[in-house]
Amino acid sequence: MTVAVYLSLLALGLLILGGRVPYPILVVVGHLATVLIVYPWYRIAVFRITRGSWMAGYLRFYTVGLGFLAASAAGVPALVEFAGLPVLVAQSSVMAIGALSGYAINRSWTFRDRGRV
């Protein structure tokens, strides 16, 4: 779900703002918006967390997301500028590498059952 939301936001930003806003800024803005949109879904529907602080959980979720943002900030421009890939293809390539690790980190740290720890 995160990939779909993020790539949709990035594609929309590229379509609407295209040449007026540099794509690295759209990558960052898309990331920030995606984290805000998907956190409640992950908390309620994916990991079914019913107790604990939403803010503390969000901060852990965002911390995990910062790793992906760093990968995108480095990887997307490298793939676009040096390999000649389109922005969405470059971003999809970077995201493919981290998708499984993101789930594992969120499962074991961000949304772990703190009552059983």
C-alpha cells in the first residue's frame, strides 16, 4: 500500500509540477505526505495496534521511513542522472530493494506488542 500511495503522489507531483519543481523535492514531499497518510492504516489494519501512544508509534514509523527517504535521496538522482532512468522507474527500483526490510523493521520495532516485551 505504501508503494502505491507514494508512487501515485510522486506521479501526480511530476505531472502537475513537472519542470517547475525539481524532482528531488517532489521525492521528499511525496515521502512526507505518504508517511502521514499510511501510518493510521498500518496501525489499525495491518498490525492491529489498539493501545499505546499514537505519537510514539508515529515517531518510530517515521524513523524507519527516514531510512527509506535517505535511500531515495541518494539512489533516485544517481539512477536518473547517471543511468538515465525516468524518475518513477528509478524510485520504483530503489523501493523494491527496501520493501521487505521495511515490513520486517516495522513489525519487530515500530508496531511490536509492548505488553509482551
